[in-house]
Amino acid sequence: MAAFAATAALSTLFLISVTFQHSAAAGQGGGVSDSARDFARAYPDAGIAVDSDDAGVYISIGKSRMIFSPAPYDVTPDPNSQVDQPICASLFWEYPVGAGGRNPAPGFDPGRVRHEGLMKLLYGADAESVRKNCVTVKFMGENVLFNARHGAADALARVAGRLEKLASAASPLRGYLLPTSGTFNWRTVKGSKRLSSHSFAIAIDLNVEKAPYWQWSSRNSAEVKRARENYPQAIVDAFEAEGFIWGGKWHSFDYMHFEYRPELLNGN
Ligand SMILES: [Zn+2]
């Protein structure tokens, strides 16, 4: 009897242990599915579907199914990877909205991981297709091309509206904004085989004269220190309010660069 009781107790413990591990795994997978659904909500007109199996969580657009996160959900993001990582790698670092975030830790690059396959589905698979999806947006008196899909061009037009209110003719802000340094340009990232977000016409570069870039300027130079301290927060706020991230918050800094990535500003 005692032996039976002990066995029963052990079985119960074993069951509890198995149940706990199972629910922990399911809970983690559930959390990942939630992030995939949050991602889908940032592109409400893209028709993104979320599903999962034992191997991971997936998102699909039409017949294209892409791995969002493999089980057991421990993807390490690599902004310099030459192939697409699971989509969750692009969400690994939480983008710091608002004031702050100007002294990113080494390797902290929120938004620099992009999924090229997904971007092609969202915005156009080649230069010609992207161009057809572009419209002209009036930006502080300049005409720039921007992708009309998934609200990108409308968001840039709203940023321009915000900035026009802030930057009167005499405002020192204008020197940071104008002349702009490019939007649509089907090209790879310097030193990489990967397509730049400019290829998809979802990024705008503001005045290059005020904005150092990590591949041209030393991180400890006076120029970078100036940009880190003085780049106007009002400009950053105007873009972030409309779903854009700023390259000034990357360790691999790109101060002129603002990119439409609403999934990174979800809930803000
Ligand atoms: Zn750029």
C-alpha cells in the first residue's frame, strides 16, 4: 500500500512536471503568436495570417508563408546577416520611442534587421514594381517619391504637416530637414548584398550635412557627438508619431535616416 502511495505520489509529481513544462512551452509559443499578431496589426491591409506548428510560428501573405519564429524561440538578431532571418529577429530590440535612446549600447540596432522577402511582398518585388507603387509627397516644399502601400506615403505626408507647423521659414529646424537626401533608390546597403529600405521607398534621408553615418564618421568624433546631443528631438518626435524609426538611435548610427516601420512603434 505504502509502495503504491509512493508510486502514485511520484506519478503525480511527474504529471505536474510534464504539465508545467508543456504549459511553459505553450505559453512561450502563445507569446510568440501574440507578437506575430501584433506585427500583422501594424499592416492591417496586407492580409497577413498567423499560424503555428511544432516547428514554430509563421506569417503568410497570400501563398507566401514565412517563418516568424522557430521553436524554441531563441533567435539572435544579426543586422549584418546576408540572408533573411526569422521575422522575429527584426523585433528583438525594442525601439526606444521619445527622448533618450541616443547612446545605444554596442550592437543595439533596433530596426536594422529587415526581412527582404517580406518587404518585397509588402512594397514591390523589384525596382519597377516599387516605382509603380510610389506617389509624390510634398515635403517642406520638395517633391519626394514614397510608397503608397500600407500607409507609408500617407504617414510621410502627416509628418510633413507636423514639421511645417514646427519649422517656419526662420526656424533652425529647416537646416536639418532640407535639402532632403533621397527617398526611393533601388540599391544595396553600403558594403552588403542586402537591399536598403530605400529600395522599397519607405525611408527618407534628411540633410546629409547635419547627419553623420557610421560608415563615414568615427563614433567618437566631434561631429557625431554634436549630432547625438543636438539633433532636434522635435524632428524625431514628428516622425515617431507617424510610425517611423530614426537611425540616430542605432549603434550603427545613420542620423539622416527615417524609416517607416509601424511594427516597431506599435502601442505608442
Ligand atoms: Zn537612409
